[in-house]
Amino acid sequence: MKKIRSVSEYIATAPKPSQPILKQLRKIIKVAAPKAEERISYLMPYYSYHGRLIYFAGYAKYVGVYLMDASRKALPKQLQAFRTSKSTLRFPVERKLPSALLRRLIAIQAHANQGRAKTL
């Protein structure tokens, strides 16, 4: 497997059906956490802001979003429809992303990371 070096490269090599959703998700993250740094880890994109913020991955039929602790615990009822495991959400490529929910989750995690960074 070729080593992916950037989020743009990851999206360009992801399965075609997931690419538009990945691009939209990237924009959502950049709006919700404009100071977050884009990185690649575990062969997928992740965003760092005073620690790990969020990961995502594209597949042929869905986009996976992988949450960190604070965002994972914050809105259990709202996440229930998308959850496949403790920290994994799946969004089918044929459906619209829940942009407001994702922005809120990212903001929650960014706030938690920032607070933790201040106490260190």
C-alpha cells in the first residue's frame, strides 16, 4: 500500500463514492476547528488541536468518523443512529452528512483538548 502523505492525497485515492462526503467532512472540520492541524495517522486523516480531535476514513459505501473521548460521550442519543462501536460513526455515502451535529462534536472535543492542555 502506498504511503499517503496528506489529507488531499487521501481523499483523491479514496473510493470514488466517498470522495464528495470526505471533502464535505474536511470543510466541516476546518470550520469547526480552524486552528486544527491536518495529519495522517493509522493510514487515515486526523486533526490535531491540543491533542487528537477527530479521525475519518472513506469506504465504498460509507464514511467512518472516529471520535475521541469527550465528543464520544457528549451526545449519546444524537449519535445512536450512526454508531457502530464505542467510538465509530458510519455515514452512508448516499445520505447527507449531519453537519450541525459534526460541528458540535468537533467543538466539544476541541474545548476539552484545550482545557486539558491548560492544566498540563
